[in-house]
Amino acid sequence: MNRGLMLKFENLVQLGGACRQLRPLSYGKVSRAPWRPVQSLAHPGWSVRCPHFWQKERLSSSAFSQCRHLATREETKKKKKKIPLTKGEVEIRQKMTVEELARAMGKDVDHIYEALLYTDVDLDSLEPDSILDEDHIKLIVKKSGMKFKSAKLKEEKERENTDAVKRPPADPALLTPRPPVITILGHVDHGKTTLLDSLRKTQVASMEAGGITQHIGAFLVHLPSGEKITFLDTPGHAAFSAMRARGTHVTDIVILVVAAEDGVMQQTVESIQHAKNAGVPLILAINKCDKPEADPERVKKELLAHDVVCEEFGGDVQAVNISALKGENLMVLAEATVALAEMLELKADPTGLVEGTVIESRKDKGKGPVTTAIIQRGTLRKGCVLVAGKTWAKVRLMFDENGKAVDAASPGIPVEIMGWKEVPSAGDEILEVESEQRAHEVVAWRTYVEQQEKMKRDVEVIEAKQKEHRMEYEKKQQKLAHLTWRQRKAVLYKANKHLMFSKPKERTEMDENVLSVIVKGDVDGSVEAILNILDSYDADDECKLDVIHFGMGDISETDISLAEAFNGVVFGFSVAVNPSIKQLAAKKGVKIKLHNIIYKLIEDLKDELNSRLPPSLVEDTVGEASVLDTFSITVGKNKVPVAGCRVHKGLLDKKMKFKLLRKGAVIWKGSLSSLKHHKDDVPVIKTGMDCGLSLDKNLEFNIGDEIICYEEKEVQQTTSWDPGF
């Protein structure tokens, strides 16, 4: 085949490919050349749509130039289409939360944090539900390139109070006598529960852990004379102060038990104060009078200092010497109690809606939420609808102190109530309402009031914090006042750069010592007592104590999961753990600490706190020597100062660390360069021996300096927290 024809054919094929690529372009705009089919000389059957060969270069150049022009124009359009800062209006109002503002702006929460980076707001304490100051809201909106407008204030209708309240005082004609409610108070181990045991012929004390009453016990005691007395036995331990206070608020008479051989103790004084605060009369029971060392007269004299004046000293307090263990004079004490109750003329209205007080509450596996209550007005029966705190109940069953089901409970009678939706708090007031719908209204109102109070407290705390941080911010600004605005921005950026990539909840020190605890107890009062002790914790600078959850009932899988998430410890008080839960805890590496005595639980908690503290280095002195003379020796080209010493205590070991004391002040610490005895290098110099030693070539000795040889030991620190045990 002719070589020239072959070259033309190849050019034709290449040009055909180029034409197909340029087909989307407007043919007319690219070139005015006419287009027609061209027959291939080599293959007459082939035809392509392309311009004349002499226009090939012109066509390609024009087409690619036009393509570049179009691409440049597209890029320009894209640049123009860059999303500008939104110029829309944001409707703002006072006291918006971070989350609400982000939603109103159409942004995420992180955008709000970034906008507040260089302001006086403390980002570490800022959460999505934190309330922002109005000035900061406007600043955030402006920084985001948006405008703001104030939302129209909606006039909220004042919510109608739907709470349940006590009835007005009853007509005296309707009042009937009721049993007196007696509270037994006193110091731990002074015999309060033993006294009740003797009165009701039971063995409660022998079953109590550590001999300490852990709950408030409410019992109805039938005396031989036919009289009924309701007794409240409260714990004497220091941790249960709040429970004792509740006992006095529902009582008519306080029996103060004091051991004849111990006299007035700390909880004795506290019990007297509770009785005075409640305004109830006292009867003094001086217990353990059967012991040889008993001195009842000393007890009476000691009580004079606390304004408790017995009848023989001209006061109005009856004093009865008893022995609860042997049952001596118990009937005398009971008669004194009944006589005082008759003088008080205790009466109540057994009709109408029920009123009472929660003495104790707990979660029972078989019964659900259960409360022990004292009825103060009305008669409680099955089917009654009760409200206490922020929960309610339709009474399903009632039991007496012996676990026997009862159909009704009149004023002054203790009773255990089943049917609560949630566990109310000990000390809550019980009120009967007309229907379940009314109970829902009462609970909703109380929840609303609590939310309003919490919001008010939160606003006060936030305003105080904002004021504090604003002052800190102003101080920082004053320190940077001498810098230009660019330099200030650079300094602030470097200081806060790490915050841009983390959320507030993630801004915690990973190496911070924190003990997270979960507290589970058998009843509400026990949990409250433990939490009251933990509230006294004041050593956060050593190890932070964080109660992440608390509640009643046995330890559950949820508790283990929480403890695992927070690297915490589960403390259980008088509760049980299923074997499956124990296995789960062991698998996840979660510690479960179970106790029946409160002070042992606190001791275990202290041990756990101590284990979280880093060990401290303690210097243990091995030997001491005095510098008697100084001289220098030449080592190479250098003169090295040497001290002539005599060891007067312990020994000097070259392997140990040394320090040089001058006039009692440490001026050097380190290791020995050399230790010699009679020109010989030795590892150890003992008491009474002379030696020559050198420390540092630049360190001069003075006669009278002290050389101390010591070793550093790691000692486990202990927390300074003292819970009062």
C-alpha cells in the first residue's frame, strides 16, 4: 500500500477520535467550516463526520481553547457559589441553653463552644443544658455572621396549685384517745433495743449486725394493764442522726436511755437536742444499773449541764433506774410513760382522709416498694389512694410489726404499706386523696415545683460562676494589655487550641485521681445515712470522690455496667448479690464491697480511697556524719574538695543517697564521688569510724557541716478525710 495513503489514514482515525470527544460542544460556535462525509481512500465504505484536513490544526486549537475557557468559567462560578455566612435572623430569648441556641441557629453544639473560645465563659463547666447569659447569646450569633431578634414574650398563665394539703383542725367532739408514740433515743450500745426486746419479748438485738440498730423500728407494745404504746427504736450510731431527728418529729414522748456506767456521751447530747427541737417531753431511763460500776447519780448530775433536770433536783424529768437485760423496773418505766401520756391527753380524729408520716421505706423483692408509716389522722384501709413526696400508692395490703396482715390502721398505729408506685423518702408526709386522677395531679404539681426551684438554683449558680469567670477573664486581659491584638490572638489560640477538638465532657484530666462509687442499701434511711457521711468528704485535692448512683435493693446488672463505665466500686449495705451478678462483676473487673455495719463500710471506702492515692517518697536516714576537717586533692587537672568526717550514727553506704546540711539547711543532694578509709576505697563506713569523702568537684565543705546518708522508700499515702468514727 502507498506509504502516503497509510499516513493519511492514521491521521484520519486520530482526528475522528478527537471529533467524537468534542461533539458535546456547539459545532457552530467552534468553527464556521462546513461539515460533510469524507470517503476513506483506503476503505471507501468508511465515513466520518469531520472538517477538511487543512482545518485540522485550527479546529483542535479552537476547540481546546474554548474548552479551557468553559472550564475557567465553571471554576469562577464555583468560587462565586461558596456558601456565605448565613444572614438569617435568629430568634433569641433570655436564659437559652446551649442546645436551644444551637437548634435556633441551625448549628451543632460544637459550633457554640468554638464561638465562645476567646471569651470569659468557662468551657469546662459548660454542658448542652447549661443556660447562657443574654450577652453571650448575642455574641455567638454575631460571631456566626447572623442577626438576632428578641422573641416575643409569651405571657404564661400562672399554673394552678393542685397540691394536696392537710385538713383543717378537727372538731374536738370527734377526737378519740390514741396510743402515745414513744421514741427511744440514746448513745450506741446503751441498751435501747434491749429495752424494747424486754418490753415486747423479742430478740431483735441478737439479730442486729454488730449490735447496732440499722433502721427505725416501729412497734406496738401491749402492756399487761391493757394500754397500747407505739415505740420507735432509732439507731444510736453517729451516722444515723437524720433518722433520729425524723423519729422525734412524729413522737409524743422521748425516752432517753443512758448507760449508768458510761454516763453522758456524744449521741446522748445529740438526742437531747433533737427532743428540744421537736418540743417533746423527756423520760430518763438509766440502764445497766445491775452492773457493779453503775453510778445513776453521776448520770443525773452530768445531765444538769444539758438542761435535763430530774424531779429530785427540782425539775420535771422523771428518772427510772432499770436493767433492760434483766427486766428490772420495766413496768415502772411503762407506767411512767402511760402517766405522762395521760397528762398530755393525746387524741386524734379517726375519721376522714388519712394523714401520716413515712418512718422508713425500702424495696422488697416480693412486695415491691414498701413503707413503714405512723398514722396520725383518719383510718387507713385497703384501696385508699395515698400521696407521699413525688409518688403515690393505692393500698393493696397492710401488715403489722409482726408481718401479720391487717385490714385497718387507726391513729398512733404503725403499719407497713404495700402498693407504692415508687419508693418515697423516709420522713415524707402521707396524705390521702380522693382518686388516682387526683394523685396524678398532686405528683405532677410537686414535680413541677421541684423543677422550678431547681431551675432557679441553677440560674443563681450559673450567674455566680459567670461573674467569677468574668473577673478571671478581665485579669487575663490585663496581663495581655501590652500586646498587640495579633499577639493577643496568638497567645489565646495557643492556650485554647486543644479545646477546639474536644467537647466539654471530654476535657477531664485522664490522670486525675477519682473514686467513683455506687451505693446500694436495703432501706432509704440507710442510704441516706451513708450519703450524709460521704457529703462530709473534704479531700478532693487528694482523690476526688464521685457518687455516680445510689438506690435501694439488691445489686443489679445495671450497677455493674455503671461501675465498669466509670471504673468505680459498688458498695452494698445489708443487700444481697446473685451468683450471676458476682460472675459478671468478676468478668468485668468490678469490685463489689458488701457490709452490714456502717462504720466498717466507711473504713473499707477509706481503704479504697487510699489505694487510689499515689505513693509518696519518704527519706529513711541510714547514717549521719560530721565534717571535722576539709582539704582538697588533685585529680588530673582538677582539684576536688574532700571532707574529713566521723560517723556518729548509723553508717555511710556509698550506694545510698547523700545530702549536705549547713546550719540545718539542705544545700546539696546526690551521690558520693568517693568514700575512703585510710586511703582505701571502701563501700561502707560504720559508727565511730573516720573517713574521707567527696561529693561534687564544685562543692566546698565547711567544718561543722552534717553529712546525711539516706534511702528513699515509697510509702502508701492515706487520706486526710475524717468521717468522725
